[in-house]
Amino acid sequence: MIIDRTETADLYIRVSTDEQADKGYSQRSQEEMLRKYCDNHCIEVRNVIFEDHSAKSFNRPEWKKLLSTLKKHVHKSDLVLFTKWDRFSRNAGDAYQMINTLRDLGVEPQAIEQPLDLSIPENKMMLAFYLAAPEVENDRRALNVFFGMRRAKKEGRYMGLAPVGYKNKIDGLGNKYIEPKEPDSTILLWVFEELSKGVFNTEQVWKKAKEKGLKCSKNAFWQLIRNPLYCGKIFLPKYKDEESRFVPGQHQPIISEELFENVQEILDGRGRKYRSKIQTQEDFLLRGFLICPICRNLLTASKSKGRTKHYSYYHCRKGCTYRISVEKLNLAFEKELGKFVPKEEVLSIYRDIIAETYYELTHSLQITKRQLSFQLKDYDGRLSHIRNLLATQKIDPLDYLEIKAQYNAALNELKERLETLCNGTPSIENLLKKDIKMLMTLDSVFEKGEIEDKRSLVQILYPEKLLFYGTLIQNTKSNDALKALYYYKAD
């Protein structure tokens, strides 16, 4: 194509955010090629326009400014030059329309690496090819990536950014994988175990997990407790004739498959006996565990304002007028717990458990104590030896004093460390001297525990809901395991 030497051109340089500079698409590379072309063809450069938007449409800020300038200053520019046609557009329909618009303004668009004389109708077929080829290449690349990721999933490899509780890693061969991340993985194990109990609802467990240090939004939390990835499974979605399914993952699971299924049953309502629906307050400890003795509905709780203070009640709803004072009911419940008396043979086993647990928890401390005691004995021996050397005049008195000062400093440090360890660790003898019977008394445990521990204790003791009428528990079935551990002392 022959271009008049007096022509003037606007240089249009475009890169999208997903294109790499090392493929010849950088702005600097395009500008260098366009200016060199203009110098070789004696074309005057009027403006250089830099664009950083996709070519899917002409709704681009810098292009719209250029088009507005061309409309205001007709015949000021003869050409709009770019390196390739995909820099101009990737949509054939939009491209033909824009070419007609530019020609109406007396401007000819042209790609210096793919020059076309668009006055020849057959060249429009070549234009369509130039515009479609990059899009076809992108689609093929995207399809290759899709099949590669699907094949990796079939092999049980997790693809993408590691989920909560995991971190991305790369092995020696360059393969990417995920592994549990502490302390998040330990917190997530606690989350699933807590949800499987069915005592607290999901939002309560999420709040408690945040207090433990889990960084996770509520929506993300809902998604992760439904994600089988945490029990070692990878979900493979349906594609054409292949049905969706789960495949065993190569990553280390945080929870067991059984625990995951139990939690799903709780969340779906299939494995739930009862569960508190709102944050349980200390005043309403038994809310969610009580049923009305009249209509058999679940009791709720609230406070009523009196003349001088508020009064707390467990009460029914939906028209039933039954209610009972929280204080009165709590006293009745604690009295009921006091009727469980631990058996003597169980107390003996409990003492052995305390001793075994003590030695397991203090094993490393006991080793450290023995090491410090050995070092103390060693330094005492060294001091005795240098005293003998001084007495036999084999060392100078000044040398003796210097060595003694060093040994005394080391001895004082060792004694201080040993004393700190001994003071910070209660002796097993003192623990076993305590009244083991008091430690196993249920009403004492209930009184001193935290609210979560108290509610867990209620659920363990009474697998079915509690029915109160007046001050007596009626029609309640306690845990069968209690019969092996406690006597029940009825009134």
C-alpha cells in the first residue's frame, strides 16, 4: 500500500491487563515499531494514544477521546496506525462499523504488520481472520487450562489458592500442593467437633472460632463447613457425559469422613435432637434443653421487668401460659445432680487416671528437672575438686577464686531454673491428697464450669429433653454410662 508522504497519523497503542510484555505487546515495543514505520514512510506523527483496556468492544476511555478529537478536527489526521488488527478490535462486527465511521471522517485505519487495502472486498475476509485468530487462540488456551485442571482434580490434586486451614506449597519437583496450616487447622478440627455435638448453632461456633484466632467471614465459614475438602475429598463437577463425583484427594485431611458426615446431618437437621438457636446467656443456661410439661413444645426464656429489678423465666409460647422461674428451676436441677454419687471403685480408677495424665502432661518437665539436678551435682563436684587443688597448692588462690565465682554463677542460675519449674508444677502427691469424690460430684462440676462446659454436661447427662413440673424432673432418661459410674440417691 502506497502512502502519501504528507500524511499525518495518530498512533494507537493498546495492551490489556492480561497480556504479557514478553510477547511483543508492550507499549514501548509497539511505539518503537510504529514510529520506525512512520519514519520510513515519511508520515508525520500527530498524537500517540496509549490504551489499557480489552478489545472486546470500543467502549475504551482513550479510544473514545481519540474518536471525539477526530470528529472535532476533521482532516487533521489521515491515518490511525496500530501494529496488528487485534490491537484495534477483536470483534468483527464492531470493527467493520468503526472502520466505516473512521472513513466517514476521512481517516484510514491500518495495521502496519498486517496491511490490508480494505477498498478490495476480498480483503475483508482476511480482516475477519486477523480479528478472529487471537480470540480462537485464547479460547484454545482456556480450553487447555480447563482440561488440565480437570485432569489434576481427577488425580486428587487441589487447584487454586489454598482454602482456610491450608497453605500452598511446592515440592522438589515443582508440583504444587496444599498442607494443613497451624493454628487454623486445629481450630477447624475443634469447629467440626463442636458442630457435631449439636449444642451450639453455627453462628455461635463461628464466633467462638474467631475468638480462638480463626480469620474467616461468616459466609466463608458457612461454605467451609460444607466443603468435603476438609475430610480429604475433591469435588469433580459434571462435564458432558461425565457425572459429578467426589475423588480422593492427595492432600492431608483435617477431619475424618465420619465427622464430616455427622456435621452435615446436624446442619441438615437429620441428626439434631435439639440445638440452641440464639446466643445462650448465663441466666438462661438450660434454654434449648427444656420442653413444656403442658403442650410439649420447646421452652424459651426471657426477662420480665418488675418494680425494682428484672425477673428471669423459662416459658412456653404459641398461646401456652406455662412458665417457671429460672432461679427455681436451676436450684431444682442442681439438686437433681446432687443425687448422683460416684462409686468407690470408680474413685480408685479416677485416681489412677489423674496420676497417668499428670505424668503425661509433665513428662518433658520431669526430664528437664532431672537434667538440671544432674548439672547441679556436676558443678558441686567441680567445686569440690578445685578446693582439693587449692588445699594441695596445685592452683593459685586467685585462680581458685575466679573459677569459684564462675561455678557459683552457673549454680545460682541452675537453682533458680529448678525452683521455677518446681513452683510452677503442682506435685502429684498434693493432687491425690484432694478429695477425689468432690472432683467427681456432678453438682460441683456444674457449679464451677464455664457455660459451654455446663451445657455440654447437660447434653451428656440427658440425651433427651428435660421435662420440669414444679421442682421435679419427670420422664427424663439419663445417660446409661452414668449407671456404671454413679449411684442414684433418690429422695
